[in-house]
Amino acid sequence: MTEDRTTQLDRMRFTKNTASSRLALLAIVFDVLFFISIYKSDVGTYYYTALIGASIIYNLVFLLATFLCSEGVKSYQVSYSWAMIILGLGQIVRIFILPADAHRTLVSNAPVMGDAQFIRVIIYLVLSAAALFAGAVINLQKSRALSAHLASMQA
């Protein structure tokens, strides 16, 4: 191992994993944009259902869990990477629930969610998931490298 790499790994013991943390926060930003785009719409009584209530509760849980992950990955904890992957998969699944249903549902012969809004919210969810996946992968790589480095220091 080169001396630069050893120094870089040794430095990780004292610095935070800001890349993964910032990606988790970016995922929150994209989720907030999704939230605003969905809930600013008011088409008939479509948005006054149990599905919307469940979506709002899930959104709050998502925001809190993602923020917790953003703090957890700062200290290179692997378990938060797996949580970020699960949250990212949740964002992908969400595409097929509320946005898809709103896009195909008609109220007064017009879709609840038009094509432009549908594409926009899908992009927000995909970007949110991608940020979570990227943050998780970065944290997994860095935490494994740090663990191996710490193990080599013990030997």
C-alpha cells in the first residue's frame, strides 16, 4: 500500500464521511420537491383519501429516517448504508403507487396528474433514490477500507 493511501485511510479515523451525508441530505431535498409537487395539486376530491394520508405519514417517516442515516454515515457505520438502500428502494416503489394512480385517474375527463407533473415527480423520486444509493455505496466502500486499515494497525 502506498504511503499516500495509508495516510488517507489513517485520516479517515478523524474526519467525517461528508460525501455520503450530503447525498442523503440531497435525497431529502428531492423528496421535499416531490412532496410539494404532489400536495400543491387540488383536483376534485382525489387528494382527500386514505392513500394520501398514508403517503404523508410515509413521507414524514422517510424524511426522519433519511436524516438519521445522514448522521449515521458520517461515522462510517455500515448499517446506515443498508438503511439508505432500503429507503432508496422505497422511493422507487412510490413511483408505482401515488403518481401512477394519479396519472391514470380521471376527474372531470382530465387526469388528476398531467404528463408534465407526472414526469417531474418521477424524476424527483428517481434522483432521491439515486442519491441514497450513491451515498450508501460510498459509505460501504469507505467503511470497509477504514475497517481493514484499523485491523492492519492492530496486527
